[in-house]
Amino acid sequence: MEPIQINEAQEKLAQWIDQTAYIHLETTNGAYASHFNNQGINVGAYIRNAQVKIKQAKIVGTGPSYRAGVKTELGWIYAEGLTDWTILDGDKLLFAGHDSEGRLMVAFQLSSQPFDN
């Protein structure tokens, strides 16, 4: 993965407009990192292979972390704290947010095919 270059990332995100995509979105503090909210409670979210039709796609921020998301027919799906990105297999767009120690904090991925389970 490389640090996000916002203009390049926006171009790649825009290619998903009017397309159907499978989304993987994950936040974590469990296996990858040990961050807690202010009450000492672990928090996280996970969704994999949600199929959506993308109406808009944006990445915003000034770095080093960004927010990227897609607007679907029913609303927005987005992730914040993204720092790195890559493209795999020609069409899988992968964004990740790593903390200062390199631990994964958030992942946001788009694919034209379902992700492996």
C-alpha cells in the first residue's frame, strides 16, 4: 500500500459511479490494535460483500488521513481515518487507515466481484 494521493484516489473512486460494487468496511481495535473509547469499551464495525449501486464517490481531507465514501441509492457509506491505498487485480480499490505504529484501524474496499469469505 502507498500513502493516499487524493487526486489519483478520486479518479479511481469516480470510475465506480453508476456501477454495482461489493463493499468491505471494517473498523477494529481488537486483533490489530488496542485502542479504546473514553469509557474503556472496545468498539468496531464490520460489513463484507454488501452489494450496492454507486451514485457518487468522494474522497476528502487534507492528509495525512482522509475520508472516502460512496453514495448509494439509499444513502452514504464512508470511512474516516484512511491513510493508504492500493489497487488489486485491476479492479479492487482498497483503502486502509493505519495508526502511527502501522496497525490497521479501518479498511474500506470496493470490488466488482464478491470478496473471499
